[in-house]
Amino acid sequence: MEQPWIHKSKTDFWLILFPAFFVLGIVFIFQDWLSQIQEDYSFYTWLFLIVFIDVAHVYATLFKTYFVKSEFQRRKKLYIGLPIICFLIGLFLFGFGSSVFWSVLAYVAVFHFVRQQYGFVRLYARKEEKTKINRYSDALIIYTATIYPMLYWFFSSPRAFNWFVEKEFFRYESQFLIQVSTVIYVLIVAYYLCRTLYLYLKTSYFNIPKNLIIIGTLLSWFFGIVYFNNDLVFTLLNVVSHGIPYMALIYLKEIDSKPKEEMGELFHFKNSKGVIFFVLILIGIAFTEEYLWEIFVW
């Protein structure tokens, strides 16, 4: 069985699979400098990591929805109505106070981050035999990789970082619950490793991209939340390994892989200059959003 690359082996590796490992390497090599960098250059770390990657990656979805004429016309009511509904829900939540608003938003963000990793696993498992045990095993390990670190966050003493604001998550300090969840975590990871080895010995096939996504998620979430207790480390491992792969996925699937006749005006992005414009548009929209937040909210 051939490897189930989404685009090509090189682009998948460098843009989707490698970021988590690259950032983790940076963290281990330069961890002594990171606290100083965060202290001296907090504005620039916020600008490049939060605005230019985290916020920008959200707007990559525009190239799959609003910027695609046929898709927008097909689901016009949804694409017009959903932002209005979300805005009204936001106003409703803010009516209970900013802490309620940001708390709900934080839980939604965590759900989004978790589900993205699951989505990548499903994409890379699309050519495997579709059995319940395969599907459930993949879901078990990817949800364990993401949910255990969050449980550790909820049950441990206050961490040195937040998702959005302080006291956004329900917390209950309990070493017992940490120990129980850690044992379960280790057992599930051991099951994943043993099952992967067994399947390789049985079939002589190893799904490289799927397992790299799983391992990268295990490492980035564990070291970003559990092992290290550092705001910049958390942001690096959380944002870079999440935002860059998503932007790459949108560009590779919605622009680079599509024939020109299906793209309308978006065909202008199908070259090296187009990649630059794609990124600049996302950064520009993200910067505008943050500027508006700064003026009207903060």
C-alpha cells in the first residue's frame, strides 16, 4: 500500500508533519533563552505567534468558503447566517460578563484544536482498511494525546500560561486524579505502540504520515502543557504545530491541487508569488482583526 499523502511527500512532511518536531527541537535547544525572550520581546512573540499564525490560520478557511464562488452560492444562507448567529451568541455570553465569554471561547478553542488533530489522522488513515478497531484505535490515541494534557492542566496547580485569560477553565487540584489519568495515558500510549508494531510485523506496512501526526501531537501537547510550565513554550508548541499545518492544508488542497477551471479568480494564487500573497492576505486580515479588538474592546 502506498503512503496516503494529502499532497506530496515533501510538502506534507515539511508543512504539515514537521512543524511540531521542529518547534520541540527549538524548545529543547534554546529553552534557557525562551524565558528571557518572552520577557524582553513579548510584543513581538505575540505578534508573530498569535496574530501572524494563530489568528491568521483561522482565516485560511476563507479560501475554502467565502472566496470560492461556487461554494459560497451553494451554502449562501449558512455562510451569511452563521457569523450573525455566532455574533449574537457572543453578545449573549458577554452579557454574563467577560469571564463567561472568554471561558466558553476557551473551551470551544480547545475543542477545535483537538478535532483538527483528529481530522488529520482521519485524512491520513483514509486508505487503510475501514474497520471499527482501526477507527476506534486511532480516535483513542489522538484524543488521549490531546485530552490528557488538558486534564493535567485542570487538576494541577495553576500553570504559568493561559489559553486566553486567567481562570478560564474549571480547575480542581487533585494529585490523585492526575495519577489516575497519567496511568490511563501511559497504558493507552503503550497500547498504541504495541498495536502499531504488531500491524507492521503482520502487514509489512507502516503509515508514515498518520503516525507522525499522532507522535507529533503526543509530543507537542505533552511537552507544551505537562512537562514545561512556560508561557512561550506553550504558545510555540500549541500555535505553530496547529496553525501552520492548517494553512498548508488549505493551500495545498484548495488552491495548488485544483485545476484552474474550478478556481475562478483564485487561480492567480497557483504559483510562488501566489503563496506569498496567500500568506500576506491572511496576515493582513488577522492584523486588522486584532487592531479592531485593540480599539473597540481592550
